[in-house]
Amino acid sequence: MESPRKLIKGKLSAAYNDNKNLVVDVFQKADAWILWFIGFSIGGLALFAGNLDKFSNKLTTEQIHKIFIELFFSVISGVLFRYVYIWFYMLLIKNIYSRVSNDFDAQYDLPVFKPLIGNETFAELIIHINTYTGSDFNNLIQQFADADENHRIALCSVLIDYYNSLSLRVSAVILLFASVN
């Protein structure tokens, strides 16, 4: 069975690559339109500035002023769009993926639980739990040795239920990420 960390990281990497391609495609299409829009606005500004005397005969000063402001605002908003989009992609999307990826590269790994066969000794059960949880339940071995038969059965039952509940939780996480397309 594949490590849950590798499975989750693989799913996140695939989703990131799909989303990155979508974001890049959308940006290229929007950027082409924005560049045309900025160019048209700059051309309009240059046209008005170069022929201001001709336009002043046909338009009022207030109309020319509004046209200059709107064309200038168009240029500024187009440049601002490009800046914000690149900032959004670079700082937010890419950094979020990098942080998640680095977290999954960390030393901690989700365990791959070995199913219990049913004939494990108490010491083997303790070893399984210690291995998969990183905890130390070795003190229970002495308690098990000192206990009567009823307490031994109860202690085994509790530890088996605990181990199986941990296994089910990790399996649920694995199945959740395995089912995500």
C-alpha cells in the first residue's frame, strides 16, 4: 500500500498542475485583451494630445478632460490588473502549494497500518501501536503481566479497538484523497 503522504501529495500535485495550467491559460487570454486595451488607450491619449487644437474646436474642455481621465484610467487599470494577477498567482497560489508540498516532505509520515491477524501476542500488539502512533505504551506490558485473566482480556480488547480505530481513521483519509479526481 502506498504511503498516505505520497498519495495525498500526488493528488495535490496533480490538482496544482491542472489549476496552474488553467490559471496560465486564462491569464494569457486576458493579458492579450488587456494589452490591446492598454495600447488602444495609449493610442487615444497620444491622438488627443497630438491633435488637441482640432478637438478643442469640436468638444468642450470638460468633454476633453473626461476623455483624458477615462483613457488614463484605462491604462492604469490595465497595468494594475496585470500586476494584481501576477501577484495573486505568484504569492498566493504558488506559495500555498509550496508550503503544502514542504509540509508533506517533512519527516513525519502518516503510517500504513498493518492489519491485525488475530493471533498477535500482547507484546506484538504494543509494538504495532508504538510503531504506528509514535507513542510509548511499553508500560502496559508489565501491567498486563501483573493482571488477572479478566483484566488481560479487557486490556487486549481496549488496545485492539484503539489500534483498529487509528487504522480506520487513516484509511478514511486515504480513501478520501484517493476518490478526489
